[in-house]
Amino acid sequence: MSDLELEPKRYDAALEALKEVIDPEIGVNIVDLGLIYDLRKSEDESLLIHMTLTSAGCPLTDVIEEQTAQALDGVEPAFRINWVWMPPWGPERITDDGKEQMRAIGFAI
């Protein structure tokens, strides 16, 4: 199965919805943390989310998956997460908005 590029409007809507998903350990949304590597569509037209975690051993994967389902409800009829471990996540992936959010909750970044 291959994945295909999303239409810009659909990409933007999905990305905006995913900003509602908050990393439970850090308290910043997964988009601004840089956890979303890409959004595509699969051959069956469902949203395919290529994403990672701050750590491969994160025990809260289920929480993030549940929040993702809630955030995309009404935005996307179906989605699948493709967990990506290479390249590994690093703090350089955090957006400027993410850094600002982290500073606001007490992280030195």
C-alpha cells in the first residue's frame, strides 16, 4: 500500500485539529512539539499520520491515540497512525510556538 499527498485544505484542517492533542507528559500539543512528521492519505482515502514520540518507550501512546481520535472526530472519517522512529525526535523539531508554550509552563528552552 502506498500513501498519497493530501489536498492542502484537508492537510491544513487535519493539522489544525491535531493541535488539540496535548502530549500528556510535556503539556504542549503534538504539532508544535514536532511529533507530526507528515500527513498523507492512504489508498483507501483515510488520513495517514506519520508521527513519532519524544521517546520510543513512551507509556502514554494509548492516551495520544485516543486524543487524536477525539480531535479528528468530524474532521476526518478515518485515520491511521504510522509510528516513525527514524529520524528520532529531538528538541530542534519544536516550533517557535511550542517553545513559547514550554516557557509559559516553566521549561527552560
